[in-house]
Amino acid sequence: MINDKFEIGLVIGAGPAGLMAAEQLALAGLKVIIVDRKPSAARKFLMAGKSGLNLTKNESIENFLNNIFDTTGWLNPIVNQFGPERVIEWAEGLGEDVFIGSSGRVFPRKMKASHILRSWFGRLDNLGVELKTRWNWTGWENNRLSFETPGGFVLIDPLVTVLALGGGSWPRLGSNGSWVELLKEKSVAIEPLTASNVCISINWSEKITPYIGTPLKNIAFRCGDYKSRGEAIITSQGFEGGGAYSMSSAIRSGQVLKLDLLPDLSESLIFERLKRRIPKMSLANHLRKSLRLDPVKISLLNEFARPLPTEVGKLAFLIKNLIIKHDGLGHLDKAISSAGGVKSESFDSGLMLKSMPGVFVAGEMLNWDAPTGGYLINTCLATGRLAGKRAAKWVEFHSARATL
């Protein structure tokens, strides 16, 4: 089946970036079709919101932008235009009440992603947006987009295209990074996809085995200038959890990972308490009674710094600066997100590919990185919004020129 010309705006990828791009195209008056290679849309979005959809983080835009990593700062103006306040307004516009948690994270009142997705598709349906599933994009043929579909092979020549294909994480949910080679063939520069928001891999000794599955509370990770007070869990693979995941970018840069076992106590106060050791009391009991260090934290001290120093000053420093010897980050297919993607040199300020006029890119397939906690979804929404708006403007401009 070959379609010579579709008078449409085409969006490939039905995640949050793609849906937002489709919304903007439809609001501009275009006929919009979204295609996705999976049997249903937004699978990763639904998985992310299974236990509570974290839409954004309620904090100043300056702090928000400090948690998003890109090499040249190209993302800042995009997220600045659609930051936390705008995301909250957008969600409430869908009829979804939101609330702000104690850490500043913003969730829909109904928590589940399925509710907000249902409302979102209701809006898109009212705008005339059409969704086609099980359409697998295979590249270009004679400058037309080619797809393998349940009805056979299809070629489409849309007015404008937005690619929102995701990164390389959670491939079973759809984002397998297969687009990388297709874009390289079109002279698009790609930073290799790597794991982010993923387990910190550690080959534990048998002494840690009893603590597998134990949550670590009241701790802080530090890697270079980046610090996180988020939670962590000891697993058979290493450290999991938001606090550990947020270290991905800094670890990837080769900086030393440290753990502060008592972030609410200063090193000087720890020193003073350690000085009061009762003669003949074991060090483990002294740490437990004077500092309230629980057995898992004491075991971590021994895991990474045994034999422990007997000098009080060195021990106090160690408790605040425990160096974590690890084996890097977990595998990409086990990661929540991926870093790397289309480099900023390959697209303009409106996210259109310089080598392919009329083709825009958005979402996680771009070269940026961010921790969980609302930063990922907010940024995907922001880039999808801009790509959709600029794609609509591109169509308007070229349609006007065609009538001259």
C-alpha cells in the first residue's frame, strides 16, 4: 500500500513528547496522525505512573534547570517556557487535580498515569488526532517515510514530521533506540545512548547479603558537585532508588561517589560524640549508641573502609565521606531513562533537523539527561510542545510561500 501524499502532520512515537507535539499541531489546525510501533500508546508513561505519576517538581525554575544536564545549555530556554507552573496548569486543564508532596514532587490527585492519559486522549480525539498502533517505522524510501503495518508496507509523505521515539531504555515498552542508525544515515550527529537513572552496580561481599532489600534512610550521596538526599535500597545488584539513580550523570563523568551516612550531623558533632567512647565498649556498639548508626550503615562502613580507623577524627570524616567502590552503572535495558541522543549541533532552536527540513525531534531521543523526580516527564513535555509548535509554524510558512 503506497500513499503518495498525506496532507497531515505526522508524529512518530506516542509517549508524552509525541502526544504533546500532536496536541500543538492539532491546535494549529493541522490534521494529525500519531503512529507507534507498540499495540498501545504511552507504555513507558503508564509504567512510570504505576505507583504515582510524578509530573514535575514544584521548585524555582533556576533549581529545576540545575537538575537537567545538557552540554551546551540548549534545553534551558525550552524548559523555561514550559516549566513546573505550566505543567501544573496543563494537567489541571485536562481536568486532573494535582497535589504537591512533601519533597516538592507534583502528582495527579488520582496518582495513576492511566487517568491523565485517558483525559489527554479525550482532548486529542476532540481535536481530530488519529492514533495508529503497530506501525513500525523503518526509515525513508524515495524521501518518503516507510512503515511496516498490520495492513502491509506503507509509504507516507507528510507535510511535516515530529520524531519522538524515546531513548534506549526499557526496550520492551517501545523505546529501543533503533532510530539511531536511521538518523546517522541522514547525517544527524548522535551521542551514543547510555544508561541513566539506573542501578549503581556493586559486587557485594557476603557480609551485605543479610541486608539485601533493605532501604537506606537519612543518607546523602555525593559525586563531584552533585548531592542527593533521596532514598536508596540495597539490592543484589548494588544501590537502587531515586537517590542512587540521580547520581548517574556524575558517575558517568568519572567522578568519585561518596556516601554521607549522617547528613543531618556535622563532622565536628560526630567527632565530639565519638570521643566519648566508654572503655572496653566495642566500636560497633559505640557507633550504634553514640551516633544511632543502624547495623546496615555499620556494615557499609566495614564493606568499603575496613579496617576502620581508630583515630576519632579520621572515623568522623569517613562517616561523612564514605567512598563507594562500584562497577559503574547498570545496563541500558534495565535503566529508567537514557542519556545521549541527537546532538544539539544537528537541530535548530526549534528542534528541526538541519539536514532534514520539515523533520523535528523531541523527547528522550535528544541528547540530555535528568534524574527522576519530575524532571524527565516535564522535559519531555516541554520539548514535545516546542517541536509541535515550531512544526506547525513551519507548515504555515511554507504554505504561505506556496500561494505566492
